Amino acid sequence: MTKYKTHLLVCGGTGCRASASDDIVENLKQELENKGLQDEVQVVMTGCFGFCEKGPIVKVSPDNTFYTQVKPEDVTEIIEEHIIKGRQVTRLLYKDPKKKETVADSKHMDFYKKQIRIALRNCGFIDPENLDEYIARDGYMALGKCLSEMSPKDVVDQIKESGLRGRGGGGFPTGLKWEIAAKNEADQKYVVCNADEGDPGAFMDRSILEGDPHAVLEAMAICAYSMGATKGLIYIRAEYPLAIKRLIIAIDQAREYGLLGKEILGTDFEFDIELRYGAGAFVCGEETSLIHSMEGLRGEPTIKPPYPAEKGYLGKPTNVNNVETYANIPIIINKGANWFNKIGTEKAKGTKVFALAGKINNVGLIEVPMGTTLREVIFEIGGGIKDGKKFKAVQTGGPSGGCLTEKHLDTPIDFDNLIAVGSMMGSGGMIVMDEDDCMVSMAKFYLEFTVEESCGKCSPCRIGNKRLHEVLEKITGGKGEMEDIQRLRNMSNVIKDTSLCGLGQTSPNPILSTLDNFYDEYLDHINDKKCHAGQCKDLMTYFVIEENCVGCTACARVCPVGAIAGEKKQSHFIDPSICIKCGACEERCKFDAIIVK
Amino acid sequence: MAKIKTLADLKKMREDLQSKVDLREKADSPESYVQIKVGMATSGIASGAKDVMDFMIEALEKRNVEAVVTQTGDMGYCFAEPTIEVKKPGEDPIVFGYVNIQKADEIIEKYIKLGELVEGIIPVNYQVIDDK
Amino acid sequence: MNKVKLTIDDKQIEVEQGTTIYKAAKELGIEIPTLCYMNLEGLNIENKPGGCRICVVEVEGRNNLAPSCSTNVWDGMVVNTHSMRVINARRTVMEFILSDHPKDCLTCPKSGSCELQDMATKLGIREIPGQEYAEMSTYKTDFSPSIIRDLDKCIMCRRCEMMCNEFQTVGALSAFHRGFESAVGPAFEMDLEHSSCTYCGQCVAVCPTGALTEKDHTRDVINALSDPTKKVIVQTAPAVRAALGEEFGMEAGTLVTGKMVSALRRLGFDYVFDTDFAADLTIMEEGTELLDRITKYLGGDKEVKLPMLTSCCPAWVSFFEHHFPEMKDIPSTARSPQQMFGSIAKTYFADKISTKREDLIVVSIMPCLAKKYEAQRDEFKVDDNPDVDFSISTRELAHLIKEANLDLNILPDEDFDKPLGESSGAGVIFGTTGGVIEAAVRTAYELHTGKKLEKLDFEQLRGFEAIRKATVDFDGTPINIGIAHGLGNARKLLEEIKEGKSEFHAIEIMSCPGGCIGGGGQPLHHSDSSILKARSEAIYREDAGKPIRKSHENPYIIKLYEEFLGKPMSEKAHHLLHTAYFDKSKKIEMS
């Protein structure tokens, strides 16, 4: 075995690959070979490091240098300076935007300081396509421990004691779920992994599957052992080609090593896993819909009970957990429930992975202990709001969640706290909004999503969400009336109260929470016909500032509808009744003479 | 690849494979290991620093010393090259000059293992590499 | 079963564990409004997708409202079915549903019998907020030979889908598109004609709105009746007389044979005949075919196909042509009574009244929608002139009678015309499940054994059980008989035959629940299965009251053979009264 002195870890997550991290790896290997260093320096393509804002990332071990926004053409410099001469390439190091200092290693970055990586422990650390590296990190030791030292009941008890709750949105206690599935006798049972991540902006499940696929396979095997199942299914959306590829490789390797299949680790335990592809319907994240979709039926929910643990896939007891939940399992078994349940809060143990997106400096994937406050996440880890703008709101829980404001920033994040303040954990999406975001438009955006994603089975969700969206269209279109607010509230409450599944039961949340927290903004739109954030086109008017206009006629020439008139070298004016608010004139004007408000 | 038949096989395999990633594990918490930085600017390489580094890596592993060996640029003591900086957990770093393989061996055996000082310490007001 | 106690609207009740809130409330006399829910008790047909959310109730300790149709009770449950929260939710949901439903009630075929309309009336809906800017989902209307689908009116109750997939296992209908655009129809939005649809009409029978209706042929009938150059004759299927009265406010199970005849005569039909006559004829042909096959089989002929399957039901014929084409030589080759009637009418009878084929219009009144399709099949045409010109359903007949300003309640009883109006009790029972085979047994027994049957009522063949089995002793030869109603049940028997495990000599199959009395053209049962049972009882009552109860004793049948056909299975009979089947499994294609 070659003993490498230096490891170059290159992020191979979907985001960084889109920024040519494949080429970076290629160039690194080529350059090392050119310099005859291929036996001294190992290049490893890992899973996601999380700091997507600054990707692609190249990390150098053992001196722990963290290069950001690396381009394929930077490779020569990294090899010549860092590897050969031992000098860090300063220009590629992370610069702390607050302290204006460069930070050479990730440990000292605000982004990583408060994180505890449990579910993401191997992401950005090992080569996900190499089972040996997973084994080197105690891979499959937990399964081995279960099979040789623990009874199925012991396993369930450990998971129960750990306090782990489902990371997919509901927060149902995982151990309890396993226990129910274990208690239901059947000739065949199934373990299902829900990898149908659907929240806009959320990509933690994808990252785990891309960065540490074996953790999920191992956890499913452990679950299978605990409940007496022999078959596993991973329901993954077809839009995740890289995750699918890595899962296929991982499953093949695990079979080759005898870690999936018959007589695993010399015991009579048998378990194997197949992939099932989803077409990316949001509602298929709901477990009964997911099961129907896997059965080849229409992806729509059915009423529970019966729960999948009683009657699931093909009518057999089935345990469904999501990717992140499974990713916690092996380490809980290895380190013990008591290690895990010391992390987090009273009612929520462990960590949660969040996908930070929106108007935040450090867009990316983070993992923090339950109980971390929103403020810590947004302002410390997330590095605050982009371009020094003012924080306005954060939407947690995706389209099912609500938006939280300044006054909620010190809320310690856990399942119950977020519900108490009118939002929810969901799968961990966190979209940050600044002063330029219109909250009515934001609510409309989410409704558009739910209207699109409703399966159509129950009337309130199928039709009600459409009607909500129409009222929001009316308000943002400048035709709102005060009675619309009452209608929005009533329809929202009824849709929540009567919908069949979680989608409809939560879809009005963005409306209700913006009505609660940004009521004045609705009034501005309805009474004053104004959108102060400047996002609702229909409520805006384009003006020419006379003193700035030199009469160059550029705006009049670019206007597609002939709404601008004026003599040469004299101030022009815009006829608001013709103007379609396309903004072409504003863009064209070189004298800042056209404004919109 | 043959199938892993028992948990013992898996454990053995893990021991064998751990060296593949221990470099990365140590990198995540270098302060709990002996950290050795070898000055490797052009002048350092010319004066044999690379051989010293290779020797250190191999010797430390053979002698079961948990250490992180990294290279660094010019340490500012060209006169005394090759130079190495050794930082034991919880202690201040010390820089040694004129390190050849024999000297390196002595540093491992006496300073790192037993805490005895050996000749060749550069005692002046130096800058530690991190401050540079 | 364990009992659980619960409280609904402050009333206590004890019910069996596993009961739904809806059913528990019903026991207390509380009728919770429902829309998508449907239960045909005793027939194992239940639709409870929990989709419409009209039946929601408040359950103490539960966060959201519970759909009462699909939520089971628990001990100590406290339910409120009419709290202000429930009333507001129900109304708002109803407004949602109506906001996406056309408002052309005046001209809707379902007007007056529409469950959505009834619910709107019950809830007192007067306006739909936001309707002026509410988008409506629209689809193209599908016109098939039997059924019209106007999906703009679909409310996604999924009843049709359940009937088509679970009860009939035809699989022609399923939900397509997602969200607001969702509706139910054939895959890839094909037309019914290009799907595996059998036109059984059970989707129409359960549709709560005007989304699925029969193709209306009443205008064609009116036009024919107004044409002085045509002789227009009519035949009425057995199940019609047991249900038509319901359309005129009579109790289910009221027999209106005589009143129906007099209504038809007043409508201007030149002759009012009875499909029951043709049913007797069917027994002569089919019974003879059965005896022939059994005799050959018992004689050691390995080529002969057994069991023989009945072939009266056109949806059933389509079903095996689509789904079991490899077995198309097993059913009897005998045409259905509707088609035997048409064939005899346009030959034997046309000659009798010296009318040319093209000047004779044959109208059939059927409990069925597949009969519309059957009448159009090419095998049943001579020089492009169909044996049966128009087939209208019981519901359409009711409309015709009402349109003509006639009140069935006060019309006198009149008799069918001769010769094609005479029938035996055996012909009557064709209208209910088990009836065809009972009629066949009455004749086959006597023809085979040469003995007179002591007891004509074969109770073991009657009833509503999905699949029934009976062995009839043919004087030492045990004949095993199977009966299935519903194509899903038929499928089970077909699979057995395919696997070579079938023990039967003869099997009767009818597509609709309860047989023709539950056909897709009958007055709507609105999920009340007691109506079907009452109709069935009426049919047996009619049989019991008939002076002649065996087909081979019908004097006009005897005369028909003497004067025209010769004997059963003769060449002429073969030509006029038998047919062939076709492989239609490939027909399912993209339109």
C-alpha cells in the first residue's frame, strides 16, 4: 500500500462539480505525475464540505489548509507552491469578511466553528466511492456490533434511548417507529429510505448520499436487523444522478465485501438493497405516497392508519426513514445512545443539518446541535446578510414552514420550538430574506410551488391552494381588497384543518405566518397599492427624473411598446398607461434618469 | 475482493486501512499530536530537507509516535538549514537547525519521546511559522 | 370483536372496534354529509379515498378535522359533527369544489339527480367567493358509443376509478395529471374507445355529478317515431320493469310491466315487444349448446371446451375479448337476447308484417349502456343496417315518458303484443344474477333427462354473493355451475379455467353488481344496495307469477322454430342467432 504524505481532498458534491471540480482533480493528478509526486500525494474526491458559497473547495492534509473557489487553472500553483515549496497559496485562502483576515484552516472559520458534524461526519472527508475509506472510519462496525453483540430488541432500545427523531420533517421518534415495525409479524418486511428530497433549496440528503452512501446502507441494514426485514429500498429522485451513481457503486461494493447479501459477517442475517426512482413529486416525500409510487401506483397519499409499519410496501410492514435520519444510526450504535442524547436539547437530541440559502453570505450546508439559535446559524455560521443589507425574515421548513423574523432570532432551534413560533423544522431548508424581499410575493412563490406539487387527491389542497394563489395574485397585482385578507385567513385555516396529508396541512403556513408577522406589508399592497420591496411589478411605476435626463432618446428607442415620448435634447416622459414595466429603459439610460418606485 | 466473513475480519481490515485516512483525522485536530514542520523552501530541499522529512514520517510511524509531519516554506533560518519545528501537545514549539537524519533520530528519541533537550535548538527570538 | 364506547354530538353509542365515525354516527341516526364516500353494503363495494373532505368532523384531542368516512372510532372518542368549525370547514371545502365546477345545471344531464347539486342545496350555498377570477380546470369531452365523459364536472371522488379497477378489474380509468389539473380517465388521456373500456357503465352508475353520463339516444327514437314511413317496434329488457317505477317516485322493487307497456304504446311504438321472448330463445340455443358440449365431454371428446360461459352480457363479451382473447372459444356463441330479438325482428317478424328491413326500426330499452355499443357492432348488421337501431337506457325511457307528459303512476296495465311479446318466467329472471343459468337449467334438465322438473326455484343459484357455486343433479349426472357478477369476480373464475383448475361445466357471468338490475342504465341507486335487492326480488316475483316458467314451453318460441328456424343450433339458427368473438387486446393504442 502506498503511503502518501499528503492528501488533497477535493469536493465532489453536485455544486462543486458544476464548478469544474472534476477538472481540478484531473489537473491535480496530471500535475503531480508531471512532477513525479503521484506516490507522495493522494488526490481524493470527497463528498460535500458544506461551504458551497466558496466552492470548489480543496483541502490539504495533514496541514489542514482550506482552499476556496479553486479553479482548474489554480492547480499548478497549488502543486508548485504548496506541495513542493510548502508555501500556502494565500490568494486562495478564505478571507473572513468581518475581520478582513485570511483564515488558512477550516477549524478557525466562523462557518465551521459552531458546527458538530454527525450526519455529515464523512462528507468532505472520505472518498465516497471507496468502501475501504468508509471501513477505515469504523464503517460497518456498528452493523457488526449489532449482529454479534446485540439482539434486535437491544438495537431498538438503543435508538429509542438515543432520542433520535425523524429528520424528514415530522420529527417522529425513530426508535418508536422501528419498534412498531418490529412488533408487526409478517413473512416479509421492508426497510425503505426516503431520498425524495423535495423542499426547494434543501439538499442535505443529496449531500449525504453523495458524500457518505455507505452510512445509509449500513443504517438500513441495522434497521432491517432490528425489525426482521431482508429487503431494503431506496426511493431516490431521478434528478439526483450523482447520488444515484454513488449509491450504485456503494451497493455493489458492499455486496462484493459481503456486507449486503446473505450470511452477512458470518451470521444468518440476510439483507439487500434496491434503488427505486421517483419522478421528483414533492408529495412522494410523504411516506404513503412514496410507497404507492414504489408500487407503480399514482403517487398520492392514503389515510393513516394503517401506518406503513403495519401495512406498507406491498401490504407488508415497512419502515420508512429519511436519509439524514439513517445517517445518524451507525454512530449512535458505535458511540452509544448516551453519547448521542447528551447533544441537543431536552426534547430534540443530536444535530440537524440545514441548507442555508437566500440572502446570506455563507450559502451552504451546515450541521449544528439542536438548540442552536437562529441568530447563531444566520449571523455566525451564515456570516450574516449579503451586501450588508438588513435581515428581514427566515423561512424554515420549506414551503410547509413559516417565516420568522427578528423577534424569533434567539429561538433555540428544535422541532417543538419552531412549531410554537408558527413554523417548522421540515427537512432543514432555511431561506434568508433581506429588506429587498416582498413577503407577499414570498408567500405567493411558495403557494405556486404547492399548487404545482399538490397531488390532486383531496379537494382543499387541490382547489384551495389554487384559490389562495389567485388571491395573492390579485393582491400583488394591485387589485387587492381588504376582504381578501379575511378570505386568505379562512381558506388557509380550512385547508390546514381538512387536507389529507402533510402537504395541504402545512401549505398555507407561509401565508399565515406572513399575515402574522408582516401584516402591514399586505396593507401596503392592498390600500396604498405599494410594494416597498419593489418586487411586485404591477405596483410599480417608471419615472423620468427631469433634471437627469439629457434627451438622448436611448430609452424611447429601446421601449418595446412606445410608452416613452419626448423631443431630442429635452426631458422625456413615460406614459404609465402604456408602460409594461419591462425595465429596458432603466437599463439603457446612462444618466440614472429613470427610476422605478 | 473476498467477502468479509466475520466481525474480527472487519476489525482487522479496519486496522489495516486506518493508515489510509489517519493523516486526515490528525489534520482535523493537530493540537493533540506532535506537530513537526519541515522547512522546505528551495534552499531547504537542496540541503536535504526532503530526506529528513521522509525519514521523520517513516521513523515516527515505526516507533509508534502519533505525529503530524507537514512541510512549510522558508523558516527564515537559511543559515541553519535544514530546519524543523517541533511542537508537542500543550508545549511551545521549538526549532532545530542543521537537522540531518542522525539529528532527526536524536530529536525523536530524546526530545519527543523523553522530553530531553538536544543540541541544535535555535534559541533566538524567532517567529513561529503560524505568525509569519 | 371488541366494543368501544364513544360520544357523537353528545349522544353515547357503543359500536364494534374498527367502525368508522361515519357508520357509528349513522347508527345514532346522524347522517354526516358525504360526497366521495360510497358503500354498496352486502356487495363488498366501498369507496373511501378520503378525498372530498366534506364529511370532516371534529374529534376532541385531534389537531385537525377528521374525515368521518375513513377514521375509525376509539374508546372514549368524543366527536362533534356540527360544531361551527366543522360547518365552516365543510362549507368552505364545498365552495372550493363548486368554484371548479361548471354552473350549467339547467342543461346538465345529471340535473335533478346530481349529488353535488343536492349537497349545494343542503348546505345552502348561494354564492362562491372569488368565482369571478377563479380559474376552472377544463378538458376535452369524450364521446364514446355508450358513455360521455365531461371531465370539467369531475370532482375527483374516484368512485368510477374504484368501480373500473377494483370491482371490474378493467383498468380503463385512473387519475391523471396532478394537482388542480387532476381528473380521472384512461391512461395518456386516451378516449374510452381506444382504451380497454367494456362500456359496462358502472362508472356512470356511481358518478355523483354529470362528469359521466350515458350517450343520449332519445332524440333518435323521437325522430324515428315521427317518421311516417317507418314501422317502429320496441323491446324491453327484463330488468327495466323492476326499476323504471323508481324514476316516478315508486318504491324500489315495484313492478311496472303493464304500465311500461302502456306508456310505450302511448309514445307511438307500433309494436311493444319483450326482450324476455328473446331470452327464451337464447335458452333454447344456449341450453342446447351446453347440453351438446356436456354430452360430447361425457362421451370422451377431448376437444370440447368446458366450462361453457354465458354470453348475454355485452360488457362481459368485451372484457374477455380485451383481457382473455386466448379464451374466446369458451363462451357460448349464442348472441345476447337484445341481438337475437333484433335479428328475428328484422327477418321473421318483418316478413310477417310485410315490411322491408330498412323500414323497420328496432328500439331496445335496456338497463345497460354496453347494449348501445353492442347494437353498433358490425357482426350485428346486415348491409350496414343494424339489427337493433337504437338502444336506450331505463333512465332515457323515463325521460321520454316524462317529456310526453305521461305519468307512469296512473297509466293502466297493458299486455305486450304478440308474437315477440310472449315470454316465460325463465326469460324474466335473465335480469338478475343467477337468472340466466337458472333459466338454462330449467330447460336443459328437462331436455336432457326427459323428466319434468318438480321444483322450478333453484334457491342455491340465487343471492348476491360475489361468486356462487352449485351442483345440480341431472338425473345422476352432477352438473357443476358457477355464477359471478362483477368482472373482477369473473376474472377469478377465468384465471381458474386458464390454470386448468376449474371444476365447472357452466358459468354464468354478468358484469354489473346484482346483474342487469344493477346495470349502468338503471335509475341511480345512490349507493343504496337495498334498492338492488328489491329489484332482484321483484324479478323473481314476476317469474313466480308467470303461467309459463320454462323457455321451451313458450308457445311462440315453439312456433318460431316450427315456422322459421327449424330446431335449435340449426344452420339458420346459427346464422341468425350465433356470433363469433374477436381478439381486441391489441386495440388499446394511443389515439
